[in-house]
Amino acid sequence: MWETLGLLGVLSLWGALGLLGWCATLIPTRRPAPAFALPLAVAGAIAGALLVPALGAKDAFGLGISLPVAVGAGAMVSAALSVWPQMGTDEHG
């Protein structure tokens, strides 16, 4: 039972850090992000952070490395999704 609660706690932490990455992409763009970018940024943060223990870092060092990876992955997914709707539109036309 405690292992399950610990896993849920770490997944929640990674998800919250993905939310911070999503918020960090809103500041430089100064425009509203698409609504679908938030859950995908959280899922991307969890997936990115899960790569750290999958690559072999399963100790406290791996947990420490997975935290900034979660923020960065959430920010990258959010930035990619905020640029994606504008691709293919010609604003000069």
C-alpha cells in the first residue's frame, strides 16, 4: 500500500511540475495557451520524468534529475502545442 501511495505522490509531483512548465511558456508569449495544451503538458512531463528511471537512474539522484526534466518536458510540450495552431497560416497575406 505504501509503495502505491509513494508512486502516486511522485506522479502527482511530476504532474505539478509539468503545470509549472505550462505556466512558464505563457509568460514569454503573453498570449493565452490552447486549453488542450494543459493536460498534454502534464502528461508529457510525467512521460519525460518516467524516462529517467527507465534509463537506469532509480535512486535519489534519479529523482533529483527527474524533477527538472518534468518541468522542461512540460514546457516543451506546451510550447510546441502553442505554436502548432499558427503553423500554416500566412499573417502577411
